[in-house]
Amino acid sequence: MSYADTLFLQTCREILEHGVWDTDQEVRPRWEDGTPAHTVKCFGVVHRYDLRREFPILTVRKQYLKSAVDELLWIWQKKSNNIHDLHSHIWDSWADEQGSIGKAYGYQLGVKHRYPEGEFDQVDRVLYDLKHNPASRRILTSLYNHHDLSEMALYPCAWSVTFNVSGHTLNAILNQRSQDMLTANGWNVMQYAVLLHMLAQVSGLEAGELVHVIADAHIYDRHVPIVEKLLQREPYPAPRFQLDSSIQDFYQFTPESVSLDGYEAHALDDKIPVAI
């Protein structure tokens, strides 16, 4: 089975069997009918994926890699905070009449600052350091800018990435304050696995480990029956990931630059309720 399936199913089982419910508290999220969207959670979940062994994608429910990469590049490459630059509709409910989600996600990565070597935004600083200062222990990005939080439609969930070069291997730690296990776990993991592959390729490095640190790993109350069905499924083996090897400029990648060989996955038969 896919190792991503192994970790996902283990964590979901742990949450359902030993997690803590927030039904005795006031919560911000609501279902479409206005009912509070409560969760059961585990704190401080850490998953490690070795990208040299396999690509971390779920098979117990079908994942759409190109759509995930489209959102990833919207944030990291276009550095956009406007949904009109995104091909999917996953951010529509958070956008204003002009399509903006405020000073969130891509906006934060695109803010430029002056360094001794010149002016960089966060992404360009990472690209520069991976090539010129690979021994640095300061190669990281952060979207959680305190003085801009009030102008964000949603506080960033996956909010920081720390990159570390060991020899010729690029590793990364993804920090996430909050993770909806059913809808977002597989999505975020494959996104940042792709990002690690892309940054490694354009920096002359090999993609190594992705470490995913989740502060609040939760399952929504109305998602529990769906997750219980996934726990009964038999996963498939992980597919082979392909990245267009001719691209050596991060800004030339597109969703068409990635592909999967031999991806088999179960269809998700249930409509997933959305909490806002």
C-alpha cells in the first residue's frame, strides 16, 4: 500500500479512538445550515515521508494532483491572493467581490525585502540560498505575519516551511497549525512533496524527506461516517511520480509539468460536507 495511506489511516484511527472532542466549546466553523462544525482531534501529529522511496499520495480516496499543483503554484509561483488567478473554486467562499482573500498566502510570499545581496521576496530568497548558501540553517518561509492577520480572510493553515540541505539532499519541514484530515491531509502532503521536488530540481539537489508537523489534526463531526468507510478500504500501491526534467527555472513549472504513472485509487462515493 502507499505509505501515505498508512499514515493517514493510522492517524484517523487514532483520532477517532483516542481524540478529544470540542463539543463543549464555542467554535468558529459552521456548516451550510448554520450548525456549529465540531471536531475530534489529536495534538502534535508528526508524519515523515521519504520522497526517494515513493510519492506520498492517498489511494483510499482519489486525489487530483494537477489541481493541487495549480493551487500550490498560485501561492508559491504567482504569489497571488486573488481567486481569478486560480482555476479551481476551493477559495471562492473566502474571497471578496474583487476575488481577493486579503493579505494571505501568496501575498505574504510576494512581499519584497532588501538584503545585502539585493531585494528578494520569500520564494526568491529560498531559491537564492539553495544555490548560494546551501549550508544555511535559515532557509525558511513564514505566512503567519502577525500585523497582517486582521487583513486575511483566513489565517494560514500550512504556515511555514523550513528547508535544509544535507549533502546533496533537500529536506523540508512543513508546519501546519490546523489540518482537516479528510479534505486537506492528502492534498497538502502531495502539494509540498511536489514543491520539494521542484525546488530540488532547479537547485541541482535531490528531494529527500518531507516532515509534516500538524498542531491540530482533526476530523469534523459530519465527516466521521465517511472516514469510517475509508478505514475499511484496501489501499493500492503508490504510483510513480514524474516531473519534467527539462525545467530548470522554478517559474516555468505548470500543473502539466507533473504526472503519475500507475495511479490507482478508490472513488469517494460520498459528498463531503464543507465547513466554513
